[in-house]
Amino acid sequence: MPSFSTRRRMPFTPAQMFDLVADIERYPEFLPLCEELTLRSREEAGDRIVLVATMVAGYKAVRESFTTRVVLVPDQQKVLVEYLDGPFRHLENRWRFKALAGGGCEVDFFIDYELRSAMLGVLVGALFDKAFRRFSEAFELRAREVYGSAGHENSARMA
């Protein structure tokens, strides 16, 4: 199964990065391959917020939609994504945000997936792999756009 993980240091607070990743309805604005995202449900479950969403991923003539359960855990600054339905046999995605002593945060991103169809794997496997590898970069660029290049230093002014 293809998987990818990265750990990046960013000049933004864990809360800022968590908020960007948790704002799934904005993904079509900046995330590679994400053409559409529909929030199906949102519920509070103790210290967690559970979202169910369907994303349409596309490139040229190829379009696939899949549904995931996104579990937001604000107190622990983590986001867990579980696959529910679509072209994958398996999809797991995790984000964790950890404050750094000198400011900013460390962002851990992990994704593991397997497409259900070998034919689809041949058609879009390399494309998905390339896009997933660019996800953390896309969120960093989005953070700079939303919070400014100084990150945590601007957060007080933007609040």
C-alpha cells in the first residue's frame, strides 16, 4: 500500500494549523486534486468533533468521489481521517500539531491508502501519490496566505 509521512516545522501555532486542516469546506480553494467537498454531517462527541464529508478528486477527465469521517480532537491538536466509501480499499490520514519551544509548531502528516481497482491504480495511482506528497506543502502555503509569513507573530493581530 502506498503511504507517505512528513514532519515539517512551521512558523504558525498548533492551533492555527489545526484550524486550517479542520476547515475542510475550504479544501477546494487550495488542495491539489480537490474539486469539491460536501459536508454530510457534523456532530459534537465529548472532546471531539466528528465530520462526515464527501470529496470529489479530479484531474482532466478522471473524477472520483469518496467519503470520509474526519475526527477533530482540538484538545490534543490532532485530526484523524477514516475512510467510509469510494474507490479506495483503504485510506487513513492523520495530522498532529506540536508546539515548539522557540515558537511555531511541528506538523506531522501521514497518509496510507490503497485503491480498490488495479485499473484505477494504473490510471491515477501516480497522480494520487504526487498529490498526497504535496498536501502538507499546500497547507503551509495556505497558512502563509491566511496568517501571513510571520505566522504566530501575526496571530494576535488577526484574532
